[in-house]
Amino acid sequence: MLPRENLPHRGPGGRPARHGFAYRALGLATAALLMTACSPAVFHPVSTQDAGSSAAPSSAHEQHKQELAAEEERLASGQAEAEAPRQRLEDETDEEESADAEDPVEDEEQAGAEAPDEEDLRAVPAPDESTPEGSTPEDPDPETPEDPDSEDSDAAPEDPEQSQPETPADTPSFTGDLDSYLDELVAFHPGDISISVAELGGQGRTGSSAGAESRVSASTYKVYVAYGILSRVESGEMDWGDMIEGGRDRATCFADMISVSDNPCADAFRGELGWEGLRDIAADTGGPATDFIPAYARSSANDLTAFMTRLESGSLDISAEGRSRLLDALESNFFRDGIDAGSAGSVLNKVGFIDGYLNDTAIVRHPEGTYVLSIMSDGSDWDSISTLTRDVEAALY
């Protein structure tokens, strides 16, 4: 069997092309030529003397040509009649296409009847699974607030649970018991928090939440170091002009240790005082939970509040000049994200932060009174410390 590409070409209707009119006409013409070429007159010309006898073959040839012509005309007519219906169908199709091209409105109307308009699609809300809770498929322009006096402003929302925000839990209210109030406050914030507050003057109120717990002090221990240096200078053992670290004298290092929490200066001072000397300082200032060990210095919110209370009240065993020097350094403290950020008063503070521990101890000189606040935390943040300060201050004043 021949491959398909070698088979004779097939015409319309699946018939071989050789059955078409063109092939049949060509066949007839070829037959005519062959008959003419094979005529005896071609191979054996008629002589002049036989001219009279040649009239008969010539008439027969002419008759044969006429018959071929008639056959061709008949075939052509038949082919035309066979193709007439197809041509009419093609003409009708062309006319319909031309009419559609000239009148697109009808097509648009039909298309509109079959498919929804694009604006209609936009108006259909998305399913609940694809829209976030509390939102609508098409949010209004955020820069154009809704008119509260408009007719729709009082309309009830379709889904009250999604459109209305959740009511936040009530924050604690101060009822006069400062300890309980502080316990409730710290529960609203992340991390492990201890807090201690003491009001100086006024009603003299004090309170704490886990205030006696010994905690990593971080750089708040430097207030104890500062007290030790002040005591040694005033006793004559040391001098403010002594060179301490990095070309800085003792006075400069003292200020830097408190205001910018400089560590090299604190290390130098701690080396001069020694571990035992620092423990004695803690005992002198009344801090039972404060201890100095090579790993981490430790203290408590109550110990820090006690120290700052004695400093502000002038009961530490240092001169007025020494007290002013330390208070000035605390007032110029660089770090202000904790107690200072939440207070409406003037804050003199020392912060400490290391490995997730955030601590702040401060003397707060509020327009309505002075108080001391110490907050120590593990795993909390400065925002919590500032918020606690604001709530404590609101309770006091």
C-alpha cells in the first residue's frame, strides 16, 4: 500500500480529483489531439491527384471536432449546474458577514444578553472566603471620610460582628490599694515585670509588685558604683582629676558612666572599689537583694527605689555637692524611652538593658509631687515601661 502522501489527490466530496470537470476536459482534448495525430492524412499526405478523394476524410475530421466541442460544452454546462448551489451558499454567507460588519450594534446587544456587563461583575461582592474579616470587597476611598450627616450614616451594618471593633478589656482602676493596682497593671504587659513606687511627700504612699525579687540589674548597678566613688573622693582616697580611661579624668568618667552608661569607665571604677567594697556599699544603702558577682550584678526594684529615695531626700552619706553631681548626671541621662516617655514630670533616671532585661529607676519631679519609680523586666519592652509609668502617675495624681 502506498503512503498517504503518494495517493492521488482527492477533490471536494471525497472523490478523486481525476473525476473532476477539469481532468475530464483535459482528457477529451488529449484524445482529440491523438486522433488527429494518428490520422492517415498526417502520415500519408494526399497527393494532388487524389484531392477529390480526400474530401471525405476531411469532412469526417471536422465532424469529430464538432462532436468534441459539443461534448466539452455539455460537460461545462453540467459542471456549472452542479456548482450553482454551492456558489449560492457562499454568496449568502458573504452577504451575512458583510451585514454583521456594517451593523456591530446587534452583535453587542446579543453579547450583552449572553454575558454580564463588566460593571455588573464589579458590583457582585466577592465570596466570604476571599475577603478579610471585617472588610468589604470594595473599600471606600480612605482619603474621603464618610459624611456622618448622610442618609446612610445611621443604617445598621449587614454584619455587626465584623463591622464593629471588639471591646477592649477594661484596664484596672485604682481604688486606693496601690499594691493590688500594680499587680493588675503588670498583668496587662508582656514579660516578667517587677515594679516599686514610693511617693515623697504628700500622702507618702508606697507599693510594689514582686518588688523584693532579686533580678539582673544590668547597668542600673552603676548608681551604686557612683555612690562608692563619691564617698571615696569625699574621704580623700581619690581625686576628680585622676586619669581613669581613654584620656578622661575621674570627673568626666563619672558623668559618662551615668549619662551615657559608659562601660569602660564603670569597669575602671569597679576595679578600684573591688567586689567586697561594692557589697559594702549595697549594705550601707539598705539593699538586701543587691549583690555584685563576676557574672551579673543583681538588685531588686525595691532596692533601687530605696536608693533613689535616699538620694533625693538627702539621706545618703555624701555631701550636698556630691549629691548634686549625681543628680545632675541622672538628669542628663541619654536614654529616655522608658519612665521618661510616660511621665509628665522632670525625670532623673538610670536605665539598664542586657540580654532581654530592661530596667529603669527614676526620681520623678511631677508638678503635683515627687515620687520614685523603679521597673525591672525580663522579656518586656520600653513601651510597656512607659505605659506603666503613665498609669502609676495617673493613680498618684
